[in-house]
Amino acid sequence: MRRHVAASKNKRAPKRARCCIFPGREKREPPRSLFHPLPSSTFTFNLFFSFFFSLFFLSSRAEIAAVYDTPLLDLAFAAARVHRAHHDPAMVQRCTLLSIKTGGCPEDCGYCSQSSHHKKVDLVAERLADLDSVYEAALRAKAAGSTRFCMGAAWRGPSQVGPRQWERVLEMVRRVRGLGMEVCTTLGMLTPAQAAQLREAGLTAYNHNVDTSPEFYAKVSSTRTYADRLATLAAVAGAGVSVCAGGIIGLGEGPADRVGLLHTLATLPAHPESVPINALVAVPGTPMEGNPPPSGLDIVRCVATARVVMPASVVRLSAGRKELSPGDQALAFLAGANSVFDGDKLLTTANADRDDDAALFGALGLKSRPAFLPYGAGSETSRAGAVEGGAGGAAGQRALA
Ligand code: SF4
């Protein structure tokens, strides 16, 4: 302590700018002068700094790799600071994901049980669900505490189906939105016109994961390209719908691919509103059935890096959470995860037990995030009152009033 005081009095001691996100590192040039007058201990400074940190410092893959490679406890600590500057760390959103059209997909994603290419998978393809069953599922999800309802169809995209099925999906969006829930869909590749129709129906967000790095993507799917994925994300953003885009850990990728995945997401024209981090659920009969599962700490590292490089996004702890220990999940929440999927199933695979989740939330002091709390990232569709076009928009407002 005495030595520390003496050093601070030595005016000749060289002043070394320390990074506020990673105190062990020297801060990089510039924009030091920009931040210098601000008190380092304030919320404003943290918010301001971490915003510019991500904007100016973390735009290259090497810089994101440096974050990813940080010793895990330092990384988790840094991510927790960023998280607390941008979000209420006690709030975790609970979402429900329902498969509205299961199996028979013409794509060949190597991890997916729903591809018609993987004949050994024990799954029966189904037709598009009827409106009432989806509405009832949404009602149950809402009663159980979910505030976002996501609907997934195993399609290459809505272009492969006729107008009657497409209109049914749009009506599903309208009716679920009318419950005052946030509504998300994941329907494959979209055209700009389809994205605009979904927006008009009251869609809050559209999920379209890029899965992995651009270099590794060819090992994941051969029936579509990385550029296809980015084109759909552009159509979604162009229609004013919030983007939900993340990836899957455990596809056989290396650390450089995980960095590449996060680099793709962090350098989109705007950070996604939501970033799902999935752990592969290796389904028997798929080409990836023998992949070793990622460790819980691998997932924490990806969550923490996502939090540092996309400070305002909602980071969603998604598929594979059932295999994470309560301790791993707690560390992930500390390091920036602020959403989970609720319910028995995630499309076709098992999800974490609801009672276990309730116990974990209680032990960690977490509370469910209400629908339409303003998100730091994302378009106006993820904010209450923004969507007036869909029948659900006005009804959603009444439910929130
Ligand atoms: S597009 Fe979706 S449903 Fe189809 S195989 Fe790929 S992940 Fe599965």
C-alpha cells in the first residue's frame, strides 16, 4: 500500500493509459482524449466507453480474437462490466420456441434433425400447423411467463410454399402479437417483400443464424451459402424488423471460426437486436451426431465475447442449455447472457426443465424481463408501440396499458 502511495506521488512516473474493459492492458490509441475528461467510475463513462470501444476497437477480427483469447475470468469480469453498463443484470427474458412446420426441409444443414437429406433421423415430417393450435401454444407460453414467442418452419424459405400457407403464417404473427407478446419467426430465406409483409403483420424480430464463420460454413451446409444468409439479414433489416442472428458452437469449428462468427455479427451494418448462442445438440442420424459437445466454459467464453463486442444486444442462451450445469449458466448470466428459452422443447430437441429454471432464477435473484422493454440494439419493432400496421400492434398496446 505504502509503495502504491509513493508511486502515485512520483510525478516522473510514466503515465500508462489502462483499458477500462481490460484493466491489465494498455489502452490503445486514439480516442483517449475523447474519454479522458469523463470520470471513470460513472455509469455514463462505462456506457460511453464501451460503446466506442466496440465501435473503434473491436472492428477487426484480430481485435475480437484478442478479446476471445483473454483468460476466462478476466473476460467474464470485463463482460460483466459491459453488461451492467447496458442492461439490468437481474433481468432475463424468457422465450418460447414452437415448431410450426416440422421436418422435410430441402436444405442439408449437417446439425439439423429436420433436413430431408438425413434419412436416418427418427423424425416424422408434418404439415404446417393450424392457427388455433399455435394460438393456444402461445397462450400457454404467455401464462407460463414467456414474453417472446418464436415460430420456426423447416423451410428453405416461404417462397417454397403457396399463398394460402404464407397467409396462415402471417395470421399466426398477427394473433400472437395480439396477445401483447413479442413475436419472432424463423422461416428460412426471405425476400425483401416477404420481410415487409411480416413487419406489416406485427413481427418483432426475425431469426436467421449465420451459424459459424464464413470459411467454415461450407462444412455445415451445401445447399445455401453464407452470402444467402447475409442477404436475408439485409432484407430483414431493410424492412425495419429487428434482426436475431447468432451461431452454433460444436459444429467441429475451431476457435478462429468462433471468432469469425462473432466478427460477422459485430460488423453487420447494425448489431443484431438478439444474438442466440447455441450449443450443438448432436441428434442421432445427422452427420454431426458424433461431434464432441462444447464445454460449458466454451459457451461462457462465447457469451462473454459477444457481450463485449455487441454491448447493447440481447445475448440468448439457446439450444444445448439443458446440458449446462447451474454453475455454467450462472457464469454465463454474469458474463452477459440475458435471455433463455422456456418450455419442454426447442423445435425438435429437449429443453431445460421449467422447475429447474425456476429454482435457478430464484437462487441467482433473476427476474423475467417484461415484453417490449426497450432494447439497446434492434429496430423499432422491438419497442412497444412501434408496430401499428398489424392487428396485433394495437391489441398488444392495450395488453401493455
Ligand atoms: S434450413 Fe433450418 S430446418 Fe432446414 S435443414 Fe437447415 S436448420 Fe434445419
